[in-house]
Amino acid sequence: MKKEPFVTNQQLQEIVKKYPTPFHLYDEKGIRENARALKKAFSWNPGFKEYFAVKATPNPFLLKIFQEEGIGCDCSSLTELMLSDALHFKGEDIMFSSNATPAEEFQFAHEIGAIINLDDFTHIDFLEKAIGEIPETISCRYNPGGVFQISNSIMDNPGDAKYGFTTEQMFEGFRVLQQKGAKHFGIHAFLASNTVTNAYYPALAKTLFEVAVKLKEETGADIRFINLSGGIGIPYQPDQEPNDIFAIGEGVRKVYEEVLVPAGMGDVAIYTELGRYMTGPFGCLVTAAIHEKHTHKEYIGCDACAVNLMRPAMYGAYHHITVMGKDNSVCDHKYDITGSLCENNDKFAIDRMLPKIDIGDLLVIHDTGAHGFSMGYNYNGKLKSAEVLLKEDGSAQLIRRAETPEDYFATFDCFDILKDMRRK
Ligand SMILES: *Cc1c(COP(=O)(O)O)cnc(C)c1O
């Protein structure tokens, strides 16, 4: 399948006149339509709710869009909780799924009424000490160990993952939590990441539903929700078949009716905490070619670097690249597309066949809408880019300005070199 940018060359040429490259661009229309499709796919479950994984794209303008679509926030840290709270998400619309959690983060989560999803058995006592009680509604993260397999293919390796309670700890944890005053329970698990198969959620659901039934039978706990968490992936590669969210919703419904309904648990709400699936394809990194270099290989140097998008450098991840305005040209040039970091892994693509690139060409790096900007850092003193929203009416809105040197130096305020700093 041909991967097309969600923005036309003409639109983009206008946008870059106002907002200089590099920047991440997000597609409001795509985000809204996708969010609505997810809700529709799970509309068979009256309690269904998606909590958007804020860490994927922690931008208040995007969170507002999700809020308008009836979606909550899944937070992993104090600042994400603060952001959700400042946007007036209600307590029950905030899930706090953290790990190795500092006490002050539990305290703040409790203060704003967020649902706390415990990562570990020992966190029961830790939480109780931190907030002085156990909340009436509490969730536990489950890790069955071993490898997570669908038919014969291994999806991921939970036995090697730092997250969650073991099976025995789930049972003991529910008992202890009940003794300490918990009344309503949730179960959560995240067993495979970026899955591009409609079978992941139904297989995960089956595992969780079966444990839920046993937990209810053995502890009598009132299980209110089962959180399938994140992990639905997106096709980064042009030849990958995208997930079909309606097939996924239907697959989960089938297992729900097979496992939960006969156990008298037909009122359990399904929650999700999707990040990548919600924004990944609806963001791109826009960068300009500013150098070409002909040495042992052919290089194009861009004005973006791994600080703006870390996935290729960190995981060797594939991100499709479109050279704007050259859709109809043949891909007869082999390039390494690089950023400016003093790190040889700062390459957005290696040996990629593309049309001939000229200096000043705009490159669209696809699928950066989740875990793109947000994974950024400041190595080499490079500054984080702006974020721009392509609105439904076709206009562009700056939703985060680019970092300035002042931002970068701001944390040295104890050091008086700042007063001698020349401003650009
Ligand atoms: C990262 C994360 C998510 C979102 O994962 P995606 O792969 O982006 O869908 C959801 N829940 C938790 C606890 C996470 O850590």
C-alpha cells in the first residue's frame, strides 16, 4: 500500500512559511475519526472507556481533542497527572498506571481522585503509607510471566518484563486490599507492544477474563473493569496490513461472552489505554534537506535530528519518508537521511530508495504522532521542535512553540553565567 502524507505539498508549503522546520504536524481530522471508530468498535460494552496514554503525545491541545471525544487520560508520572488535572479531566477519567512510583506521585494521584493501577504487590503497603488509606476503587497490573504467544508466534516476553503482579500475588493482593478497605477492583495487563494483528487484544482479553473469573470466585472481589491497556500497533511499513479495530472489538466481545457472561460478570467495563494507535499515524515530522554529502555513501542532512524523533536511532525503527512534491518521481536514489547529532546512529533512514532530493526539499517522516516528540531529549544541546496542529478546516495552529536557548539554559538559574549569555 502506498503511504500518503495527510497534508498536501501545497498546504505544507504554506505552513512552513509561518512555522519554520523542523516541527511535528498533527492531523485533527484523523485523530477524531480514529477515536470515534475505536469507541464504535467497543460500543457493545456499555462501560467502555479509552484512557489515552498521555506519554505518547503529552500536548494539552491534543488531550483537549480527546476530552471532547469522551476519552480520558492514562498517566505515568506526576507531570502527566498535573497536565490532566489542569485540563479538568475528572478523577475517574484519569488512570494512573505507573511503576517504581515515588510516594509524592501516589499522593497527588489520590488527591485528584485518579484511579490508581498498582504495579506491584509491595506497592499495597507503600501506597497505604503514602496516602494513609487504600482507595475504595483500585486496580492491579497482572503479569502472567512466560512468553505471550498467539498460535505459534511469540508476541512478547512478559517473563522478562519489570511490570506487574504474578498470578499468586494477584490473589493474595486482592485479599489484602479487601482487608484494607478496597471495595471495587480493576485488572490491567500490557503484554505486547506495537502489535499489528487483530488477534492481540482478544488473546489478552481471554487471559485477563479467565483470571478475573477465578479472582472473583476465590476472593469474592467486585471486579468493575478490565483494562486491556496499550499495545495495538500501527503499520509503520508500507507493506503492513493495518489493524481492523472493528475486528478487534468483535474479537474481544466474543471472548467476553464466552468467559465473563457465563460467570455472571456481564457488567464488567472494558477499558483501554491506547497511545500509539490513537495518534501514531496522525503525526509526522516535517524537516528540510539542508545538506547533501557524497562520500562513501550518499547522505542527506536534515534540520531535524534524533532529538526530535528517537525511534530510528533507539530501536532501528522504520519510519516511511515522503519527499514532498516528488510523488511521481522514481525512487532511484539510495540515501542515508541524517540528523546533526555527533552520533552515527542519528539517521532517520539507511539505504532508503527515494526520489532525487534537492537542498530545500521538504521531507515528511511518517507516523511520528506517538512516542515521537515526547521521547525527545537535548543531547548535543539541540532544542526540541515546535508542534503544529492541522485543523479540520485546513488551517494550522501552533500548539507548542519550539524550545529556545533560554529554555535550555533555564535550569542553571543558580549559576550567574546566565547574565553574561549573549542572546541570539
Ligand atoms: C506505554 C503505555 C501505554 C500505551 O502504549 P501504546 O503502545 O502506545 O499503545 C498504555 N499503558 C501503559 C501502562 C503504558 O506504559
